[in-house]
Amino acid sequence: MIGIRPATAEDAAAIAQIYAPYVVTRSVSFEDNPPSPGTIADRMEYRDGFYPWLVATSSDDGTVLGFAYATQFRERHAYRFAVETSVYVAGELQRNGVGRMLYEALIDTLAAQGFTQAIAAISLPNDASIKLHEALGFFRAGVYREIGFKHGAWRDVGLWQRELATAEVPPPEPRSFKEVGVVRLD
């Protein structure tokens, strides 16, 4: 059995360990060096924990199997209703449904917080990530051509977008993750 819960600072080392291979051996992440557990913990507390960080854990022993999070889409105030999302799963667990479980909980949580749009930036090619995003209602919104240089080649980044809630006028302000907690609608 797999559980989904908010990530804590105590999960930062496990999250860093899961994320490191994506940084070092793949072009999925454009970071040059894997972030330390301290850096991960700082990212989780960005804006006093306003944006969700979730982990999937094994009910057998509590091992962190993957993580998903949202962050500020852009700095300008008008963008405060949109978020950028990401999900990463331990290598041996890819394509076993863990990423989908995490992402579904993240999407439900973001909608409950009052965000209206989720944006995913996917380094191309990445058919597995595209398939996951499209299965969860994201659509291709555009491509930045040759925007990042990693592992000796220029990389394109595709943008996928998903509506989380109807955009009201005027929109209510999004609520903090600390206020809403993990939401999982079935």
C-alpha cells in the first residue's frame, strides 16, 4: 500500500536522493548539480510553505518512493493564480502508478487552494512524462526551442497546461498549503 502525505524537512534527504539521478544522468532537470537535503528543505519552505510538496511513502516501512510539488509560476503578481508542477519517482518505481497517484493528489490540492492553472515544463523528448501529463488532463501549450544546454546538446522544453478551476472575475486569492493540507478527490 502507498500513502500520500505532505513532505517534511525530515524527507529532504530521501527527496534529494530520488532527484539526484535526474540531475546527473538525464536531461530531465536543467540543474547542474544535485541539490543538498538542506536546499530541498529550503525549497519546501519557500514563501512559508505556501506551495505544496507531497511524498508517496510505503505503508510497510515509510520509505519515500517519490515526490511532487508546485512552485510559483512567475514572479509578477498577475501570475499568482498559476503554478508550475513537477513529479519525480525513484527510478525502479517509474511507470508503476506512483507518479500518477502523487500528481492526482497534487492537482486536487492545488484546485482546493484556489489556483486556476497548472503548468508543467517538460524537457524533450520525454514520452513517459508527456503521456502522464496528458492522461491527467494537461494539454500541449507550446515549446521553447533549444532553450537549455545539457549533456552536450541543446534541449527543447515543452509546456503543458491544465485548468485547475474556472477563472472567476474577480478571482479569490489562493490559500496556503498549510491552510488546505493534502486533498485527494476520488
